[in-house]
Amino acid sequence: MILLTFAHRLEAKAFLSYFKDLKAHPVYKNLYISEKDQLALLLSGEGILSSATSLSSACTLLPNLKKVINLGVAGALNPSFKVGDILIGKIAYASKSSESKNMQFKSFPLEELLNEFSSYDIVSAEERVLNTSEKKYLSHFGDLVDREIWGLAYSANQFNIPISSIKIISDSKDDEEFCQTVKDSALKFSNDLLSFFLEYISVKEINVKKSEITDFEKYFSSHPNIFLTTAQKNLLRKFSKKIKLTDQLISETEEIINRHIEKRPKDISKHVFDFFEKLYSPTIYHLNQVARESIFSLNSPQIKFSPDPIFESPEISFSGKLKNEKHKDEIISKIKCLKIDEWSETINGDHLV
């Protein structure tokens, strides 16, 4: 059995919705189990101590546990990472206090779940890292900062169970107002992690073999006019599974680049990857375009709408915050503008835009 761990329920929300056979343990309510999928899910809580004790409890209740995978948000300590990048953990370190510059001596190697992706060191902070000076200090020890992986790794080590970590960047190195941002984007982060998990991780066959770098990847990863974020590097690997490098593809891509050559490299990359998305899956590309126009365009600081991340269901999730009558009126107005029937027809292939 494989155990997925999340610090908070919002991070796990998309997984709890997708794996419908997960049932709460009769005694330990933060542990969910699906015997059918040979999968379990743990809400460990935030903090090194909480995560360590939670995983220890889960391990005693799951005698056939073979592997632990930690998923969730992390802050960027490396300025090259962008919000939304999904990264694989390499080594877990712990900070007793970034203010007093006191690090935990012991570290734990993390199993590199996906060999074809680069992996990065993670520092677990005893307390929330709230300012750039603390982040600067921690950046000497790792590329990411979270609150739980070191505690989870400590516990997994005691039970001799391999553990891996998949993190999505929720805030940049210089972002000091990240707490509200994380709350507002929690559902999107959860959906993005689920999409990544379903794309690259097999529950029944967890060991992913390293694959050769394709000509497609070599050509576009070294192109002088294309700037790749970490997330786009991951996407390039995904696209290479279906898109082959041909003279026609090179010609069409160069035409796109020349058309936007006056723009910044990262803006050029966006246009190129939009083209790749359409080639890779025309149906998903179409649904994403419709979702941007009819669903995401309605998002505001007061309310966020999110469709099913894999477009299997026409259901639309939403979350928001209400502070005054004006906000209430705005939320009601946004909901009224949502064309649910048209979206349902689009998902079912009955309505073309």
C-alpha cells in the first residue's frame, strides 16, 4: 500500500474527490484508506512534531505500507522558481529556528520518485518563515521551505519505509504576504498536484524507469529564444511522449517565435507551449480555452471558480470570502454569470465554442 501525506485538508481536497473509495479510518479520523486502490491518505497537520507523530500513528495502522509520498505546498528559497512550479524533493533538512540560525544536524535523503526530473533540497521550518531575511538564511541549506517533510522523513526512517516528496511552489523568495495567497490558491494547487500525480505516478507500479532524453526535448530545451521555467521543463518531458521532432514542427515553431520575437523570452515560451498543448491533446486544449473564457475569467479576490482538473465531470468548485454587502453582491453576480449548462454541454462534447 502507498500512503499520500498532506499537511492540510485543502491541499488534499482534489485527491479526496478523485479517489472516491478512500474511507476515513474508524479510529484515526485523519487517515483515509482505499483497499481497492491499495492507497491511503494522511492529513498530518502542520509542523515537524505533528507530522512525525501523525505518520508514526499511520504506520502502526498500515502494516502492509510500502511507500510514503508527501505532497503539498512549499515556499521558494531559490529565486529561479516560480509560483506553480512542481518539484521533486532530494534531501530533507530541518531548521530549529531561522532567527537564531539554529539548524537540526540530522538530515534524511528522499527517494527520487521520478528519475527524469531534477530534485531539490527541502528545509522544514519549526515555525512559519515570514520574512525575506529568514528565507535568505535558509537558502544556504535548501531550495524549498516547508513545515513537515523532515518530521515525516524522521518517522519513515524509524519504520524503514522509503519516502518521497512532491511540492508545488506557493510563494516566491521575496514574497512576504504569502499566507492569504496560499489560502486563496489552495484548491488550484491541489488540482495541479493531482494532475501531476495522475500524469507521472502509477499507484500500482510506483517505480518509474528513467527514460532517454528525446530529440524534441534536446532541441527546445537548448533553443536560444526560449526561456524554460521548471514547470515548463516538466511539461517538455510530458509533450515529448507524443510529439516528435520533425522539420514541419521546427518550421511551425520558428514561425511562432519570429512572430513574437520582440517580446521577452518567457513570453515567447508561453506562445510556443500553447502550441505544444494543442498538438499534445486538442480536446484538453479546447476545454482549457473554454474554461479560461467562461470560468477563470470570472475569478476575483472574493471568489475563485475551478473546474474538474481532468475534465471528467462538469462540476465546478468554488471558494470565496465575504466581508461586507458589496462582496456579497459581487459574489452573487459572478455566480449568476457562470454558464453551467453550457460548460456541461462542452464537457459532454455537445457544445462547441
